Amino acid sequence: MTTRHRGQRPTTLFSLVSALAALPELPPVERARVAPDLIEAAKGVLSGVRGSAMQEAVDGGMTVVALAAELGINRSKVNDALAAHRAASVADGPVKAFGVRPESGIDGCSP
């Protein structure tokens, strides 16, 4: 992480975890400087993980209504997450978009 330039955010779950693990090694001011970028990266990465998990549930036979009830959210939130997941998957591919490849786990690591 010490070689990471400001603005180069982790884009996969694995790279986010690696960046977070490197935080204690940084001087205090540098930790404070990179924290906002990591917060935003975490939001994006975890949103992708959530969308991917929702898509996997629906692909496995769960209805949108049942998924929404299970998550305690309304159907439109599920549909929005699924649409965002599909759009990102088409644009970047599932591994680049979310760092998750269902057949091989996170970033190609075995589950």
C-alpha cells in the first residue's frame, strides 16, 4: 500500500483486504490520508459482493420477493442491486467488477 498513489482504489475484495492489512504499517498522516479512499473503495467492493450474492441466490431459484423478505428490504432495492450487478458484470466482467468468481472463490482463490 505504500506504493499506492492517492486515487488508486482497491477494486476487488482481495485487494481491499490487502490494503486494509497494510494500514498499520503506514505513518499516522498517511493512514489518515488514505482512509477516505479506502472507505469509498469498501463501499463499492462490498456493494458488488452483495449484488453478486443476490444474483447467485436468484440464479439458485430464490424469488426476488423471497430474497427481499429475507434481507428485510423491499423488492425495488433487490431489483436495483441486481440491475447494477448485471450492468457492472457486462461492462467489466464479474471478476474485475467484484473480485468474486463463483466457480473459484474470491480473486481466483479456492473457497
